[in-house]
Amino acid sequence: MIRARFKTDPNDPRPVNWPIKHPYWVTGCSGANATIVAYADDEAEIMRNWPDAEEIDVMDDVDTYTYTSRFPKPDWFQG
């Protein structure tokens, strides 16, 4: 599993598929894009859920989710 950061549409940064398998967070928005941090099985999963994703940066290859005060467990996420 990967933890990645990428940019997407600032007007609607939600994934196009729902529900999704792993948690994600919108970490910022500007006029040009929204920045997302998401866990995924691979980059292909990111592209299936956010087909307009750009500048994908795989930050970590991980075995588990890490939640913090900045990245709390999303209320919708059952994992």
C-alpha cells in the first residue's frame, strides 16, 4: 500500500468512486487545484478514483494507516 500526495480539481476534490477502499484527506485548496493525501494499493487505484490527479508523489510504501491530529481517521472510514 502507498501513501501519496497529488493535485486534483479544486471545485470537487472528492473521488469519483464511492465507497473507496482507503482513507484520504483534502490538505489544501487554491484557485488552481486541491491537494490530496491518500492511501491506495497503487498509483492505478489513485487514477481510478481521481482520474484528473496530477503530480502524484508517492511518499511512503506502508503496511498500516497512520492517523495524527492533522490526518485523523475519517468519520466515514470503517477500516
